[in-house]
Amino acid sequence: MYAIIACGIFEHEIEKIADDLDFPFEVHYLEPGLHVDFDDLAAALEAKLEECKDCDGIIVGYGQCHPQMDKILSPYKAVLLECQNCIDALITRKKVEDVATRGLYFYLSPGWIESWRDMFARLDWDQEEVRLQLGPFKGTIFIDTLNNSEEYEHDLIMFLDYTLLVYEIMPVDLDHFRSLIEEAKERLEV
């Protein structure tokens, strides 16, 4: 039995592809937004790694969200997804670069749209600070990983109202995300 320890941002996506993964695993989600405080992220991840250390291997569903991620994982039979961050896990780097030719965009996923208020609170950003910090962004892209963007319309409008960033929908499938998890499992077998 393998373990997947993942940021709660990925919960919907992992649940959607769980039956498509051809290996047994148990999944553990950590609170979204831990990446804004490196000490909190390290403590939560280390505790969960210790809890899962007797599994056949541990897939860590994070990007490079902590500057010492490799050091945190090194005592365990654990591998990180091959991505910089959660956006790179959900869409390819090429797609991110293609969008970047149009300007700087703030990306949201279903997990992000459900957690943004908590993340901004962890950063101690009020609405004025959020608008200042997000000022350079041209808009928001909602990565529709679940193909149900209409269910998030109210949340997207609330985000727009709070940040003043207009949004667009980017429909995607989960093939790239699934391939990152499968590739991580293969690296555990080497």
C-alpha cells in the first residue's frame, strides 16, 4: 500500500482520478495554504510522513512549496511530484508559458477558489493588501479541472469582487496531473 500525502488544494482532483490509478494507496490531505508559512508546512508534512513511513512508498502531492522540501523528504521513501507548484501540476508548463505571453495571471483551481479567504487570512492580508499584492496581475484564470465551472460561478464573482481581477475559464482534463502521480510512483519502484 502506497500513501499519497497531498495539499488539500488537490483533494477534488485526486478523488476524481483515484479509480484510474492502478495501484493501491491511502490518501492524506494537509490543510491548503500551509505553504504561506514554511514552519507550518514543514511540521505538518513531517508529522504525516512519519505517520506513513511504513507504507511501500509515499507520493508527496506538492510542488517546490518549501525551500527545504528535498531535505524534509530525505529520511523517508518519499518522492515529490515533478512540478514547481500546484498550477504546474494541473496544467503543463507549456500552457502556463503560453498564457504568460498575454500577461501575468493569477490561477485558481476548485481547491483554490474554496480556500483563498483562508490563505489570505494566513498571510494577514485584508482586502486592501490583497488588491495591492495582486495589482500587477491582468486577471484570473480558473482551471476547470472538474469540468463544472458553472458550480463555482458565485465563488468566482466573489473573488472578482474582492480582488478586482476579471476571470476566464480554462477547461482542462486531468491527464497531466494523473501522469505526474503515476511517474512519481514509478520513481518509488527504482
